[in-house]
Amino acid sequence: MTNTNDIDNIYTDLIMEHSSNSPYMRNLDLPTCSLHGHNPNCGDDITLNLKIENNKIVDAAFVGHGCAISQSSTSIMIETLIGKTIDEAKEIVDIFINMIERKKLTPAQKKKLGNSVAFENISNMPARVKCALLSWRTLQNMLEEK
Amino acid sequence: MKTNLQIKEDFEILKNNNFAYLDTGATSQHPKSVLKAVHNYYTKYNANPYRGSYSLSVNATELYNNARHKVAQLINAKYDEEIIFTKNATESLNLIAYSYCLNNLTKNDEIVVSIMEHHSTIVPMQMVSKKTGAKLKYIYLNNDFQLDPNEIKQKITKNTKIVAISSASNVLGTLNDVQSIISYAHKMGAKVIVDISQSIAHIPFDVTKTDADFVVFSSHKMFGPMGVGVLYGKKEILECMPPFLMGGDMIEYVYEQDTTYAPLPNKFEAGTQNAGGVIGLGAAIDYINEIGYSNIIKIEKELTKYALAQLKKLKFVTLYCTSDAEKHSSVISFNINGVHPHDVASILDKHNVYIRSGNHCAQPLLRYLGIDSTCRVSLSIYNTKEDIDKLILALKKVYEIFKKYIKV
């Protein structure tokens, strides 16, 4: 059984708002890179579009469908990363993945995650970890090529 | 006749825990008698069947083949050697694909499957289609989630060499009219594979009466252990098929460059088998016989009727099942409109209600229906009305959490 608190900490207003009414769920004009992410078992499916100028993420958006966790995680990730340099983004992606893998974070690291820290308790719901990680893994693959 | 409440007492995992287990379609729970039979085997009789000439191995062989006899009786096979033990229904289907289909189909032939088949049928048949050039065709549904009888007659033709059909859909719960499909396919000269994985724990199947050519199922969906599957094939067909896996105990003589094979069933049982699991399956069959199919059907019909009635009261739920109760098993797929099934399942988990969510290894069916995934409840003889009440209450909680965010 999943702990009641974990559920309450996951299906929060912040996460539900981002999953149902994301400002980043839209088409992006002339993205500089685009990548598709998919969880075959659950059907979560996202396409991440980024506009990178002078080594900086100046805009980002996504389209796709899936559960509240995959959709909100994607939306909040974009919110966290717009305006960041590639190196900063790579660091934040690593911190997020470490958090999901239950590694101890410093307060400074947590601060860098911004609203994405809302997914901290997903590590206690192993069945949903892949939902929360989908967009982050997709972005990680994208940035590795940069 | 045992009631479902009495039956539940036989399942320690259910008796000792306070959850509603509604995922028998994925795997069933095990009665004490099955666990005891496996324990008994390993504590009193364990030796490698067929290998030793000492009494322990001889006894193990006898127990192993007794279980084969029980399987043969359960599905009314004429000969025990028509029953081949595999590791699951998937392996049984692969055995048919590799050994029968690859050797009997060519590029002008056709394979017909239904759109409600599990990936375990579709993927091996795609392999056969790609390797032989035979065309893979699908029987689609009518608007009441049943196989369309016109489709059956249209798709199965004189060119059809193999038809693969499940007796019950693992997503929709539709019970297919296997008998008429077999009769029609035989008229067209095709062989028929019937996947009874989703029905054997719920309704009887008679291979002789239906005249099915191949039948597959898994032990773990019928109260037996995981790791054991069954392939039934007509003796005259199995005898003409080459072995699927090569190795120990499937041979007669082995020379440096050549081998002759053992007769049925050993020809298809290479290597040491899961004897403990097979003996557990034998005990599971005893359990099914003890409860009796007529009682199983009675209990499950009542539960399904109750579950459907309760679900229909929830205005925020969409059901994906036929309106004909006579053609519906105890599997119910549904969605809470606007809420992803994974979110539903996670919140139900919090309320100790265990359901399946996702595409149920049937992506072509869901794509055909135009949905990504569903929530699925699958009921068995150990479920109770209380389990269903818990489900309904938990679904209302899910809706409470999501309602202000659901986009209409």
C-alpha cells in the first residue's frame, strides 16, 4: 500500500494545476531541438521542444498525453529550466534524478530545483517513478548531444 | 456448495490482509491446497522426473504425469500426451509459431487473429508473417465490443491457414463464440489456436467438443504457480511438428552429428521442467473441481452484475464492455473521464484496492478503440461484494481529488 501522505503530497494543487492547465503545453515556433519520450507500458507520450540561443534555453514547450504525474513533471521541468544555460540545465537534471533516486540533496541543490522539488515523494511510489522521470530523461538525452 | 466468503478463507494472502485484490486477470492468488502440494512435493518427493531409476525419481515422474492427466481431463483431451508443459501461455504460443506455423505457412497463406488478442499472440504471429510472407489479418469488433460475425466470415477464407483467437478478452471481458469460429475455420481448411488463459479459471473448455487444434493457457491465472504453461495440440498435429527447444530428455538417440527425438510429450519438453509448479497446477485443478465450474460461474456472475450496477451509478465513469451479460466474463475495463488510469490506480492503492491500469498487453485493441489505456477490474471466486464496495468508495475519492481539474 502506498502511504496516505505520499499520495497527498503528490496530488497537490501545484501538480494538478500543471497537469490539467499547463502554460507550457503548446506548440513552439521554430524550436532548435525536439525530442520524443515514451513509456510503452503506460502510454505516457511527450514531445519536448526547446529553443536554445547562445547556449541558453530561451523558450520551451511540450505536447503529448499521459498521467497527471508525467504531464505535470514535464510542465514544471520546463518552468524550472527556461532561462537557464545548458550547463545549469544539465546540473538541475542531475539533481532531479538524484532526488528521485533517493540521494541526499543539499539545501542549495534543492533550491536549484525550484518547484520541481514537489516530486520528492515520488521516490516512495516506485510504480510512478518512470512517469515523473520521463521528461527529465528525455531532456537528459537531448542535452547530452549539446 | 462453498460461498465466496468461504472460498476466501482458503486463500491466506486474502484472509490475512485487508486489501481488495481485483487483478486476477494478471495473476490469481493461490489456495492453501496448492501451496501445500508444492511444499509436499519438495519435502517428500523431489527428484528429477524421468531421469533416475531410484524410487524417488520414479515417484516424482508419477506425480508429474498425474498432473498431466489432470490437465487432460480438465479440458477433455483424448490423450495425456497431447498435453505439453511449457513455462507459460506465451511460450506455448511461441512453440506453435516456431514449430507449426513456420513449417506450414507460405507467402500465399493468411493468418487471422482478432483485434482483441494479447501481444503474446500478435507478436509471434507477426514474426511468422514476416518470415513466411503470409498475410496477417484482423477480425474487428461490432459496436457492442464483440467480434463482428460478418468480419469473421470475411477475414477467414480458403487462404487462411491459421486462426488464433482468445476465448475471453483480457481487456473487454468479451466471451468469444469460439465454437462457431472453429467450425467455420475448419470448413475453410484452417487450423485454430484458442487462448483460454482468461477463461479457464472461470468457465470450462472442451477441446474434443470444440475440435480446437491447439489450446494454450497459464497455470498462474488458474490458482496454480507461476512458471508453468500448457499447450494442448491434437496428437496427429503434434506428431508431425519438429521440436521447438532442443536438449536433454527430448531425445531418443544422440549421435555425434545427428539425433532422433523422443515421442510425445517429451519431444516438446526439453530440459528439466518445473515439476513442483506442474504438481501445484494439478492441485489447482483439484481445487477448481472441488468448487465446481457451475458454482464458479454462479459466484462470478453475481459479483460481475453487482460491480457493473455499482459502476454504472458513477456518472464520471465510462465502461468498455458488451451490453450482453451472457457474453461477458468477470473482467471490467473502465475509465474515469479525464483522469489517467495510472493516477486512478495509484490513488486506489492508497485505499487498499488493487486494480490493473495501462494497455493490458493489447496495444492494437486500445489503438483500435481510440483510447490510451484503461482501468481494469478482474474478479474471481474469492472476491466479495465488500471488495466492490471498497472499489466504488475509492473511485469516488479519486473523482473528489480530480474533479476541479478535469477538463470537460
